[in-house]
Amino acid sequence: MPAEFGPSLLVRRLEAALRDIQSSKVHIRRAAARDLSQYVDSPARARTVDRLERLVVEDADIEVRAEGVLALADGGATESVGLLIGLARTGVPRIRQIALLAIGELAETGVEDAIEVALEAVESPLPGLRYQGLVTLKNLQQAEALGLIISKTADADSEVRWVAVRLIDELCLQGSSQGSAPTVFGAWDAANIRKLQPLLEDQDRRVVVAATLLLSRLRVATAIDKLATLLSKSSYKLEPQDEETAIEMIGQLRLSQAKPELERRAWRLLWEGPTTWPARVALGQLGDRRARQSILQSLYSNSPLKCARAIEAAGKIGLEEGRARLQYLLANPSGYDVETIRTALERLDSSK
């Protein structure tokens, strides 16, 4: 018998999820709540959202209710924001935290009730709610939330301090991508930077790492001095994203003192690691001949993956030897991104 697809199969799966959501077994109800998220944005939206809304209020199991809230968020149930704001105020802490997360994803920027409940959470005695309140507030207010977020870098809880620094970093990057230099973005003045500098000596290592990356991006000398040491073997093991960010910033800032650590990552004995290529690019920015030659070889490689990653790198490091190849690729893109090639050539022009 041939396989069946289309609406009939969709309906059968929806009916199964709606049936399972009533199971006496908690793990089945949790799985069914997750399954229902895919039907929020479907012809069965009204029915699905109604069932999930009743679930998040009525179910006896907190995690089933939490899965229901996440299903509403993942499905994009913007019509549920009012209910979620109520849950964020009156639910048990776990539900309040998940509801705040959903509000940050679903509510439109500037919605007063949503902002108000996030502000209430930021002042909660519970660190988990302060943490999520900050994230939600940043999503809803963007740069307007900057002052409050900065104040929470002095929070008693290290996780709250850490997320506050991360959110400030995100706002800086957003401001930079929109044409504002990070050093003058929003309220970035000497007073605010002074508030952040004690975090370079925070008792929590994750806070120190986040603050070092942020303040280095803001060109604070004391942070830049610490940047190279983040890559040290004896240093705290960085999360992969932080390590890659540190390597990229070292290249941008031309920190030659970090060259030994970059070389250790760039020239591995057996195979490339996740930071091998970023380290080569950073070395190329430092003028390292071997790294620049490696990037040039990749630019001429028959491997589309190697060539594609070398296009951006060639512009970033000012690889004039790659100009002819970039011009050829611009005329014959063969699947390569034309805008990336143009940007690389523009960078070569500006580096003359």
C-alpha cells in the first residue's frame, strides 16, 4: 500500500498528540506537548493553541506545563502573550521563568505589559527569574534596557552577572552592525565602562571571560592586556564560542603576544580542529607568512568549502596576492557568494 502524505497524515498525527496529551503517564504528556508545537502554525492553529493554553494552566505536572509553554513559543503563538504574562506573574518559579522566555520570543517590542512583567522579574529575590527577566527585557526594549542591564552586572548571583555582560555584548554588536561604533553605542561613556571594569577580577571565571571579551571589544586597555592569556594552556578552558571570539579579536587588535597560542591551534599535527582556521586567519592579520600562504592556497583550492572560507579571510587580512583570484571568482562565481567576494575586494582596496 503506498505511503500517505499531506493533510490526512497531518490530521492523524495531530489527533494522536491531542489524545496523548490526556495520558495518565507524565512522560507521554510531555512528549505530546512538544509534538503540538508543530501544529500551532497550521490550519489547526486555533484548536492547537486552545489545547496548549488549557494545558499550561491545568496540568498537574510542572514540566508538562513548561513543555506546553515552550510549544506555544516555538510555534509562534503570539495570541497567547496575555496568558503568558499572567503566568509570569502568578505561576510557580519554574513556570514563571519559562513564561518569561516565551514572552521575550512572542511579544512585540515595546509592549508595556510584557515590559512591566520583565521588570518585576528583574527585581525578584530568585536569581533564575532575575536572569530570565534580563533576557526578556533586552528582547523587548533593546538599547533602552542598557542602563538596567549594566546595573545587574553587580548582582549577587554570578549567573545573573554573566548573562548581564552577555546581553551588553549583544547590544554592542547590534549597534555596531547598524553603523554605530561600539565605543559610542548608546550610553557608552567612561562612567559605564568603570562600572564594568571590576568584572575583570570577578570571582567567577565565566564572568571574567565574558567581561574580557566585551571590554576588549570596547577597546579597554586593561581588558586587551588580559585577552591573550585567555588562550593559555594554564588558563580556564574556554567555551568554543568564546575561544573563537577571543581568537578573532586578537587578530583584529594585532596582539602579537598571542602568536604562540595561535600557532599551537593553527598548525595541529593530524587534522584541523574547530579553531584551526580562525587561528590561521588571526596569524594572517599579524603578518605571519605561513598563515597567509595557507589562506592563499585555500583560495585557489578546488574544494568549494576551502575556497569559500578563504574568500572572506583574504579580504580580512589584506591578502593582495589573492586579488586576481578574487576578481576571477567575481566574474565566475560558480555558486560562491558574490557579495562576500565584492566585500573582500573592497577590503583589499581600503587596505592599500
